[in-house]
Amino acid sequence: MLQVNLGKFASDLPPQYLDAVINSPAAVWDTVPEVCVPIFILDIADIQMYRENCLRAYTETLRAVYIIGVPCAILAFCGALFIKNSKMQTKAEEEEAIRKAREEAAAEDGTVTAGDAEKRGERLHDSATVEREEEEAVALSSVAPVPQAAVEAGKGDNRVL
């Protein structure tokens, strides 16, 4: 957009100044001369105002940016006003809500939950717990098996090994 506006407002700017102005806004003040007076002045209108034309090109470019950016920012701000401010649950609150939901679901089904069993001092046995305990017993017996001779000797013998 800057190149277009420089072509429009500073078309007479020499190429060495044009590249400098495109690459750095500071070049408008550092590199570009304020006026360029031709050798033969026939009319005051022949004096070229390079810096003024560059500043006008920059101004027009920024105007387009603000014409697009400001309405978008206002729209985003208005949208942010309508967002509901909701508080997130802490970990403890979330766990409590899950526990209550499970207890309510169990009360509707008539099943015993782990929380109810713990309150009564009981242990809740479900099929998964029973299977896991059986697998642990098999695994422990394979790690430290009882010698077969001790088993056979103990059948008819009442002695303690």
C-alpha cells in the first residue's frame, strides 16, 4: 500500500530516495531532502517538495490501516462484553461434583457405591476386583512356588514344616 501511495503522491521522488523511504520511515527525515530546487527556476511551482510528498504518502497508508483496524477493534470489544464470565472449578470442587453425581446415579439404580461401602466399613467387591485378586495370587504363586515334596509330605503327615 505504501508503494502505491508513494507512486501517487511522490511520483517525482528519485529511485535512491524511494528505496530508502520504503525500507525505513526514518529515511523520510534522514535521507530525503526537504526541497529540491532545479538549476533553472522559471516558476515557484517547479520546486519539488520531496519530504512533504513522502509524509503525505505515509499518512494516506496509515489512514487505510486505521479505517480497517479501528472498526474491527470496536467490534471485538463489543463482542467481549457479551462473553459470560464463569468461574472454573478447582480440582477439589470437580472431584466433589463427580462423587456426588456417581452417588446420585447409584441411588437411582439401587447399587452400592465405593463411598457407601466405605461408610459402612465394608469392601466393595465387583468382578474386576475379584479378577485382579486372582491374577495377583497366581502371579505370587509362580514367583515363590511351594516345593512339590513339601506338599506331598504334608498330606499324610500332621507335622508342621
